[in-house]
Amino acid sequence: MNESALASLSPKQKGLIERFQSGQPLALSRVISHVENHRPGFESMLEALHGAVGRARRIGITGPPGAGKSTLTAALARWYRERDLTVGIIAVDPSSPFTGGALLGDRVRMDDLATEPGIFIRSMASRGSHGGLAASTRETADLLDAFGFDRILLETVGVGQSELEVASSTDSTLVVLVPESGDGIQAMKAGLMEVADLFAVNKADRPGADRLKREIEIVLALRSGKPGRPAAGHHGVDLSSLRAGREDPPQEERAGVADDAWEVPVIPCVASRSEGVEEVAETLEEHFRWLEASGRLADGRRAQAREHARLVLERAMGRQAMQAWESWLATEGADRELESRSPYAISRTVLSEVWPDAPTAEY
Amino acid sequence: MSHVLDREAAEALQAEVERRRAELAELEARLSGWTAAYEATSKRDDTDFTTVSGRVIAPLYTPADTREDEYLRDIGLPGEYPFTRGPYQTMYRTRLWTMRLFSGFATAEETNERYKFLLERGQTGLSVAFDFPTLMGYDSDDPMSEGEVGKCGVAISSLADMETLFDGIPLDRVSVSMTINGPAIMLYCFLLATAEKQGVPFERVRGTIQNDILKEYMAQHAWIYPPEPALKIITDIFEWSAEHAPRFNTISISGYHIREAGATAGQELAYTLKNGFTYVERGIARGLDVDEFAPRLSFFWDVHNDFFEEIAKFRAGRRIWARHMREVYGAQKPESWRLRTHAQTAGVTLTAQQPYNNVARVAYQGLAAVLGGTQSLHTNALDETLALPTEHAVRIALRTQQILAYETGVANTIDPLAGSYFVESLTDQLEDEAEAIFAEIDELGGVVPGIETGYFQGRIARSARRFQDELEAGSRVVVGVNAFEEADEDHGVEILRIDESAGETQRRRLAELRSRRNAEEVTRALADLADAARNDQNLLPPMLDAVRAYATLGEIRVALEDVYGRFKEPISF
Amino acid sequence: MSERKIRVLVAKPGLDGHDRGAKVIAAALRDAGMEVIYTGLHQTPEKIAATALQEDVDVVALSILSGAHMTLFPRVLRLMTENGMDDVLLTGGGIIPSEDIEALQEQGVGQLFGPGTTTGEAVAYISRWFEESGRGVEA
């Protein structure tokens, strides 16, 4: 518990945090809203709870629309519950770019989990922001973690860079494909190869499932440069720096695990009938054990913390800069300056309000 | 009618076609002058001259809008391929359509009294409306059923309830139509076992079960199992009934609910027929002879507001069905080509505002169904958008049909709108539209993949949304709702109220039943049923055994759910 | 800074499968810029209350055409209150006689919309309620 962060909260917010800490789900739910909406004090709330973050395992689940992600998420959640593990689920759906509204329908597939004790499901709209979505989902996951959930499942539609980023900001990433979603090459084009620690070929009772599995395996083998032995560990993709399993460990740590690369498995399943779900779940557990044993978990979490701190800094800077921008816009003569001065010069003026010692060096 | 006469008629008609072709050339020339004059004249701005389905209607139809050489090929004579003019040769000259009103409420006892009352007044067929729990396969004492028992129909949870429902009603003399889909096989077995108890052999039981699961996934949502096992069960019913209950109509392929959920006329037509083809394909794949089961298939259309488009829909439907049954599925018997249909006026068009106006809507819709050549008709009561109908409102709905039949003269001649340039053009357009939709569905891999991916549900929801937008923008006028409104309206319509006592009575009856029956026998019968499902056997025989042992509707549903799983709706807006 | 979105749960309780109205209103609320959680058919009052809690919605909107409104609305309302959601609006629509609407409103249910209501009326009602509730500005 961070006392100074707590001290900066209003009495009402303090009460909310107390109820959160005593395990009231409604308080969790309301703190999530507070954070998602960036209401005053939200960072202090997160800071107050930060000490309790870090125990849960986080699993990203992504794939094209219609792949059965929600069904698989629900089946995994049931598998965890049978083992007495509690599960927090974040299901992200896109917001409409035109109206900003969203229809969040992932719960339909998780219908029978709604009243299950030990499971908490939260739907989130992507709200169209780039870094914003990554920060919001990460912070929501932090809250679920601090609340005490053992497993956190973060489900996104793997269609855009920001969604992929979200899914891969976890300990393990599960990519779900179906025979209809195309071949292995398409999965590679969509950027799914870069983020996957595990592939699930869902609806494996349909024609084309075997072919898809083979294609993914071939593409994986090609990527690893070791035909016949697909393995992880590639270089040069930005996303990899965010993730646990992807980053090559420092030389000295690597000694004992040099030959211990993670081979990305491709597992067929029929999530609607819970077939193959056990293997998916067990492989996820195995991946986590591998992360721990190889030291990649600590590296990955450090990379996540680094990225999170960067996002918070960027958000704070942005917030201050935007405040300065709004007050500059309100000044008399702003319109005239917009006509007479370059955007670069204006930016320097505004920035000097926030940061008087800002270097004037040009970019 | 002899073949000689047919040929003479054919020759005369062919000559007529030739003459028309010559006329057409001149017509085209004159039409361009007319069109110029039309364009130059001001038009009303309170409508965009489209149908309620969004179809653009031209100001004028002429022979130029109909297909060349179409008469013999596309229209023909009633009772003859392709049946555009009607499924039977003499239509309403021999027999009027059946005026069948759907009813059921509260408990089996109360509905039984209502049925006896109707039968004493000369009604020869009954049409059973079930409550939502029964429609979904839930017992009245299930917690999910709370508040809904007996509300929108009668509650039937076991053979015991069915015996009560038909107490004193001989099932060899009264035909029973049951609107039931997800648990159709259970209710069918309840009915058969009731007949058995009355000493009526299965082959003498007459009636219809709706049993159309595909449209449930698309629109009405009274499903239980996923599509594949559900289709297997339906094929079991076809197979078993062809041998044991040949007088029973084993399916009523329904566009009604698809339309009510928001589909356009073209979507209703295409989705429903495509569902019908899917059932036919399943029957053929099981090894059944198409001519054995196709004559038992019947249809059920909605009759919406746009008068001519609805009439054209009935006509196009018959033609498309005949063509596909003969040409695609190789049916040999005319009975297999002939589309017979029930119709119901569109519940969704009734307004809560100024509800007496609904009498006029129902009358026009009923007229369209009759001009379209329906075999039976349910006319809605004016108060059905407010609650279940009162007896008074039901009587007006029935009288509306009697006025149509006996006062208007519209039943005097067969298919009176044939040859109307407009109606024939609409009929052709609807056929073309349906064929285009069939191709789109085939592209998806058929009806089942379309359901699983939410294709149909999404299309229907979008059409529903379009209508709502038009209504709210005022471009689609609904009298009393967005035009010609009354301020401070008090509709003054009496409301039928169903109290909560049906739920309590049912819970008590079920508790008694559960203590009275042989529990061991029930358990064994349910286990046998589940085994039959696992081993892919026909479910009718073990289901009948379970029903005879007084296993309840909910118990049977769960036993099969353990094998088949449950359907989960894809989400599509 | 994120704009505060109104979150609405649109639910169909009971076994009645008529979801045309629920889907039309869900789409209209989305188009009005709200975040709509749609849970599909056949929801129990317990599921509805649990979902409302986990999703921290501002509004719960039920669609009931089965005649079970006098059972289902009070059940959902009671569960919401028991779980601390007495500041969340319970509203809805369906085939509900006006005297039943009055009785339900006396129990604390919000405005209920009958057949022929425009989506615009429902959107306006929810927006106005949200504005007046102060949920958009509370700290």
C-alpha cells in the first residue's frame, strides 16, 4: 500500500479503495471505470494498489473475427475454475470510428460464466486511441491482478497493430485461427506469427484444419530458420521488445538455457465442445514454467514495466502539453499567430510553458 | 381437363405472345414520350414510392416489364407446373381457405375448455399456442420459467398435461396444428402417446408440427441444440413418420418469423425456401425417396403491408419451389412440386396507437393472402400488440375472414391478378432476387454455415434497422405512429390479463407427477434415449418410451443436451 | 483525456426470444455514442445483475414481450439494490400495459417504453437521465 498515493485521494475515493481491498467486486468494477475514464485521481488509485500487482499470470488471446476467441476464453476459464484458480477476463471490442459508441457482445459466448464465483468479466471498447488502449487494458489487468485473480485473460480481435500490442503485452500470447480464416501466410501477413507463443486451430472438425495446422508449422519453421523444428526467438520486430518469451536473455543468463528455446506449438481444438481445451491450457501452463525456468519471465516483466512507465510518462507529458495548448489557444492573438508563425515555432512556445528549460534544438 | 384442350389453349396463348411481341416495339417508342411527360410533372413528397421492403416501384407498368414468352413457362394454369397461379386446379371454387386461429393460454385444463367450445361451434382443426417455457423445452417448475408459465400460450410439461389438453377430444377426428420447433419431437411424442391412450393408432393421427428449426436460428430463437443434431432429429421425424404416421405434416417451413424479425419480402422468400431445400437435402442424404416425404412439407408466410409485393411473394414462392423440386432435386410427383401454405397477417404491423386501425390493416393483409392463394389463414386480433387477444377481438379477426370469403367476391375467380403487368413484374423480380440470395448463401457454404457466422441474423437486423430509421425520419408513414397522431390518446381497448395462478398450478401438478411416476423407469428410459442419440439411431422409438414413462419435457431436453450440447447465438447487428 | 461514455446493458430476460426490439435499440444507443453491452437471449435476473455489476454500467435496459414483466423487473431491481447498484437506472420496453408501467415505476423502475416508441425517445431519455444523475461528473 502506497501511503502517499492514498493520501492524495478524496475521502470517497479512499472508501472505494478500502472496499476494493476488502474484496468487493462492485468496488473493483468502479475503480476500473475510474481508471478507464481517466477521472481525477486515477493514477493515485493505481499507485495505491500497485504493491499488490504482479502475482497473476497474464494471457493474451487474439485472432481474426469469428475465430471463436470468446468461446475458447470461456472454456479456458472453466478449466481454471475446475482447478480452483480465479479468473479475470478483459474482452476488447472496437469502438465505432464514426460515433465513438460500441457494441460489446463477447459476453454472449461466456454466458454461463456470468454468475460463476471466482470469475469477473469486463468488456472494453477500444475507443480508437493508440497508446491509450494499451495503457487502459494494462491498467485494468493490474487492477484484476491486485484484486487477487490468479489468471487474467485478455481477449482482443487481432486485426490492428494496437490490438496485437495489447495481446502481446502479456506473459503468454495465444493466437486462435480457424480453417476459414485463411492460410499460414495470411496469418504471417496479419502479424500474428510475431506475437504467438501458442496457436490454437479452433473448429478443428472442419475441412481444412489439418492443412492450416501444417501451413502454420511450415511458416514457423521458415521463420526460425530451422526447418522441421519451429522455434521462437526472432529479431527485429518492435513488438518483441514488449514481450516475455520473445526477448533474447542477456548473455550471462542464457548459459543454462541456450538450447532451451520455446517451440511454438499448434494445437487443434473445438472450443464449443471443449475438445482440445485441456491441451491448450496445459501448454499455457508449460509456457509459463518455461518462462520462469529460462529467466525470460523476469526479463519480460521488466520489459512490460518499462513500456508501462513509458506510456504513463507519455500520458502525463501529453496531458500537460494539451493543457498548455488549450490555454495558448484561448489567448488573444492565437489566431493571428497561427497564420503568421510555423507550427514548429508555435509548438516550441507552448512547450516552454510546460517545460521552461526545454531545449530549443531542432528536430 | 383433357390434354387436347390443354394443347389448344397452349396454341392460342402462343399466338397471343407473338402478337404482343409486335406490339411491344411500338409501345417502347410511345413510352419514352410518356416518361418525359412524367419526369416534367411535380410529384408528391410524402412518399418515396418504395415498398416497405425498400423496393423501388415504377410509376407505370406495361407489357414491356414482363418476361417475353412467359405465360406457359412462368405462369401457366392453377394446379399445374410451375404452380404460379395456385397449388390446386380449382382453388377456392372447391374449398375456401381454412380459417385457422391460433390459441392457447394458462393451463391445459383452461385451454381444453376453450378448444371444446370452439369444436362445438363447428371448428374442425385446432392450432395450439404454447408458452415460452414449453417452446424452449423447459418445465413449468424450472427457475428459468418463472413469470412466463401460461402467459403467451398453454404450458405443457409432460404427457400428463397433453392428456389433459385433449381430454374428450378424439385425435382421429380433430387435426391438431402445433407451433413448436426446438422441442418439436418431444411435443410430437406427447401427442402421439396421448392418441395411443385414447386408442387411436398413429396412422390415423392428423395434424402439423412447425418443426422448422432453421428459421429459429435465423429469427425466432426458440432453439435448443446446435444445427447439425437439430437437423438430424428433424430427419428422424421425416423417416419415422413416413412409415408410422403418414397423415401427419411433419414440418411447416416458415417465413413468418423471419419477416417479423425485420426481413424484407425478398429475404423472407429466399431464406425460407432455402431452408426448405436444406430439409429436402437432408432427407435425400438419409436415403429417403424425395417423393415420399416432399408432399408432407408445407409452408407458412407472413402477410405484410405492401399489398402487391405480398401477393407476388406467394406466387413467386410457388414457382421457385416447383422449379427447384423438379429440376434440382429430381422429384417426380406433382405433389412434391406443389407449395402449400398457411399465412398469418403481420403482427409487427399492428400499432399500439389507435389500435382500432389495426382492423383495417388486418383486412388488407388478409385480402393479399387470399389473392396470393393461401391454403389457410390466421388473422391477427386488433389488440395483439397490447396483450394476448380478448375473445371479442378474436371474433372480429375471424369475421374479417368471413367477410372476405363471402361478401367481397374475391374468391370467385382463381388468381385474379395474373396478367397484371405490375404483379407479374413483381413476381419475376422476387424470383430473380431469391435466386441471387440463394447464390449468396451457396457461396457461404449453405444455410448452416450462414447461421453459424451470423449472416442471416445480421441481414435481418440490418433490414429491421433500415425500417426503424425510415420510420423515425418520417419517410415511411405509419398511420397513428408518425403521422395522423392523436394527442392524449386513450385507446379504450380492453386488455386480457393472465394471472400468475397457472404457474402455481403447474408447479403443483409437476410435483405430484414426479412423486407418482416410476422414477427408476424414467431414469432408464432417459438413459436409453441418450444412448440412442450417441449411437446415431432414430430417436422416435426411445423418445416415445421416455414419454410413456412420464419423463418431463425438461428432463428429455437435458438428456439430449448432454449428448448434443446447446446452440449459442452468434452476435450480429 | 477520455470522454466519459455512457455504458448501457441491453438484456433479454426469460425464455422469450423476440430480440428485434433489443437489437434495434442496442444499435441505436451505439450510434448515439454509448457503449452497449449486449448479452444475448435467455438471461436470468441473477445473470443480468452480475453483468451489470462487472461492467459497471450506468443503465440496465430490459426488453420483455412475454408478459413476465411484473415478475422480472422487480427481481432485477431487487438484485441490483442488494448488490449496491441503487444508483443505476433500470429501464426497458416491451408489451407492457400502462397500469403495470405505473406500478413498476412506483417500485423504482425508470421509464418503460411500449410499442411504437422511437429509438430517439429512448436515447434522449437515457442521455437526460445520465446528465441529471451526475454520474458523468462525480469524483
